[in-house]
Amino acid sequence: MTRADFNDLVRQLNRNLYGYAFRILRNQEEAEDAVQEVFIKLWNLGKKLDEYNSIGALATTMIKNFCIDKLRKKKHFLQTEDMGQDIINIDNESPHDLMESRESEDIIYHIIDQLPDIYKVVIRLREIEGLSYEEIVDETHQNINTLRVTISRARKMIREEFNKYQYERRGIKEVDRKVL
């Protein structure tokens, strides 16, 4: 990949990666730093970048992982001067809650993988890659109103399938679920 190609890639991905990082980190400077770190890692991959089908998907995965690692370092442990070397857990979630959150995320990704292609593509572009409706319209060449309906239906399918899983996990039978 030439320097000019990489510059084009940076211009193309910068806004989306920043938006994705900001949604995770909730801090402008940290989101900007995360994007910069990911671009440095991409540049360091050099010719290996040509081996990837979607550099955008790679960059999105890298930004997600970078931001999650940053949150884990910042959120889970805090070393205080008052307590010397004692490290305290400031995360309100128990290890069990964290495990359930990760499991739920895996299930949602699995549900997305099972969706019909048209729903799978748009939900990934919108919810995972963080593209705007206009950007998705440019990529998929759909009418914006059709796109909104498709995304709404995809979200509904995901919600229904996830709720089935939640009910099964809690041991609630189909009959009991209808009463709820």
C-alpha cells in the first residue's frame, strides 16, 4: 500500500473510527488517541494490509479491541495514593455479571450471523461499523426509507431471538412467557 493509498484510507475511515471509539470511551481526546493508535498499527502492517478483504472491518475490530482494553485498564482497577499499593475494584459488575455480558454479546453476534443477508449486511454496517444511514445508502444503493425499515426489522429479529435465549436461560417456558 502506497502512502497516497494509506492517506485515502485514513480520510475514508477516520470519521467512522472516531465515532465508534467515542461511543465506547465517551472522551474526545481518548477517542482521538485510539484512532491514531489504530492508524499507526495499520501503517505498521505495511504490505500485509493487501491480504485483507476489508481493511475497514479490520480497523473497526482493532479500534473496538483497543478501546475495550483501555476501558479495562482504566475502569477495573484504581491505585490510590491513600491506600499505598492496594488496588481496589471500582467496577460495580461482579465477575458473573461480566461473564453474562460477554456471553450475551457473543449470542447477539451469533444471531446477527444467522440473519438473512440483507438484514445482516445493514445491521453490521449500522451497529458494528457505526456508519450513518447516508453512508449505508451509498454502499448498498438502497432507498433511505427502505434502509430504515430493513434496519428496524433486523433489530426486531435480533431482539426476538435474544429474548428467546434469555427466557431459555432463565428456565421460563413458552406458556409462561406469553403471560409475561
